[in-house]
Amino acid sequence: MSAMNRKVIQTLAETISKHAEHFNKTEVEFLIREFNVLLGEQTVSGRAVPGLDRGTFRSILHNIFGMTDDMIMDGVFRTFDKDNDSFVSMKEWVEGLSVFLRGTLEEQIKYCFHVYDLNGDNYVSREEMFHMLKNSLIRQPTEEDPDEGIKDLVEITLKKMDYDHDGRLSFTDFEKSVREENLLLEAFGTCLPDTTSIESFEHHVFQEQLEE
């Protein structure tokens, strides 16, 4: 890497690290380098793309973090893509990973709720719960209608988490439920990486680059 490139990365890291409080400046530099590797030579109509597109980002979630649920992966992409331009920019990548890999419970509650709010109306509706649970549960070959079992599960979930009894989950409902029982954080599907994936990714990005 040329001195100019190093200088550019250091300057970018200086700015981005102010908004990614769980990484130090050196770690942000490494994450920027990894972003550039993952971005590769992507172009649209001959022009460089502004960030990771949905397909590339989903491949990262699947190959690096072991995610398999399409609906959840789309939700994670949407949550990283804060400006909603259909690309995860370098800044969005680092800031998103700060919560994804090292976020506090409070940050991860907000993150998971955003992933589960499929239509962006600030509520998780019965229909959204149904689709996510149907997508994430392993189907057992039985004579019974599996949809009925999922509908029952939605009603049980609402009974437990819907504190204001309006038939849907607001952020307040979700936050209160998770604070009382942390296991409910990923109630509608796995949208955070497990410890092994985190350690593997951080070793690859921070340690291996340091050794180069």
C-alpha cells in the first residue's frame, strides 16, 4: 500500500472513528482496508459504486457470520444502510459493525428492533412476526397445518411482549421485554453474530493485517 493510500486511510479513520465508539482509530483503519478488499472492483455503468450492494453484503453475512435467513439478512442490510441508498458505505460499514460486533445491550436492542421492523413503520406487527417466525423455524413434516402453529406462537409472543395490548410491538414494548429477559433480543430470528464468528472476523481483520 502506498504512502498516499495510507495517509488517505488514516484521514478517513480519524473522521469515522468519532462515530464508531467501540473501535479505536487503528481498528477503524483495518476495517476500512477490509471494506476496500470486499468492495473490490465493483462498478455500475462503468463507474465505481459508492459501497457494498445488497448481494455483496448478504454474501458477507452468510460466508463470514453464518447467516442463512434471507428476510433477516435484508433487515440487517437495511439497518446498516442508514441513508437508504441501497449501498452500505464505508462509514455505514464501520458504524454498523461497531454495534453488530461490540454494541451495548441498549444499542443492540435498537438494532434488532430495526431489523425486525420489516416495513419501517416503527412497529413489529402480527404479520411481520408471522413471516419472520415462519422463515426461521425448522419445518417438521406433520399432518397439521404448520401455519396454525406459527400463528399460535405469534399470539404467545404478543401475550408476553405486548405491554400496551395494541396487537403489535412498539420499540417500548420490545425494549421492556428484552431488559426483563435478554433471550428475547433475537426473538424473531438470529440477526447478531455468535462469539465464534466475532472472534474469527476480528482476528482476520485486526490480527492478520497487523502481522502482514
